[in-house]
Amino acid sequence: MNAEKILIKTLLGDTEYRSVLFDVEPGMLPRGITTPGNVRFKVEDMTMFEEVYDAYMEEMKAAMDRAIERAKEAGETSLTLEGIPQATHTLAVIAYAVYFFGWAKMPDMLKAIQRDYVGCDELKAKIASVPAYGQGDEFQDSLGLQIAGEFNKRVTAAGLEAVTPMN
């Protein structure tokens, strides 16, 4: 599964893919989780990247809080957030492709992702030109620091040690 699918599925409230970032066992529904039938926002209707980012962070914060609760219930002393490089690269790809450079409209981007870019060779080539996280893209670096910062703030406020590997 590629990172773009993980992000889009997360935005659409699909817990199977959210588990990739938050170590929730597939098929398990922690309390308060958004199920696929209970979508709170439509990505296709978002006209600015900030809306996508805000929606993503809303889901991330809720998932972080659930992970914190489970860690505390299990008697853990620390919590690790995996997937920051993949999440930030995915956000950057969507920002560049849809909002900054106009390579695709969001409904077309979603369709391309769902089809693994079959029949979308030009879009796929443009997306491949977006540098990976940690390759000097200041926008991605900034997103990664924001996500890690929010995680660290929430986890340390709950009295746990936050571990945020960035590679």
C-alpha cells in the first residue's frame, strides 16, 4: 500500500489504513473512532490545502489521544509515532499536485490513487518528481515538525515519553 492511499483513507475515516500510522489492530474499533460510514468531511470539496491539512490533523489528534489512552491503560511509559516521513510526503504530494501546481483536481487525484495511477502516467511522473521527506524540501520538513510537535505536546501532557522517529 502506498503512502498516498494511507493518507486518503485516513482522511475518509477508514480505520484499517489509519492503523498503519497508529498501531491499531486492523478490524478493531477503539472508542470514538470514525467509521467509514460516518465521514465528517469530504476531501473532494476542499478548495485549499489548509483545509486538507486541518482535516488530517483533526483525525491525527483524535487518533493520538486514543493511542495515549490505550498506552496508559496498558501501563506503558512511552508512545511512538511511526510514519511521519510517509505522512508528510503524502501531504506534500497532494499539496503540490492539487493545490500549488494544479496537476490534478482532487476528485481526479483520488481516482488516480485508487487505481494506483493506471492510465495516469503524466500525473504519476509529476508526482515522482516530488522529493522524498528529508531530501531538502522545506515544506515537507515543516509539515513533519508540525506533526511531531503536536504528538510530543499531547503525549508529554499525558505524562508519557514521546518517541518520534523521523526516518
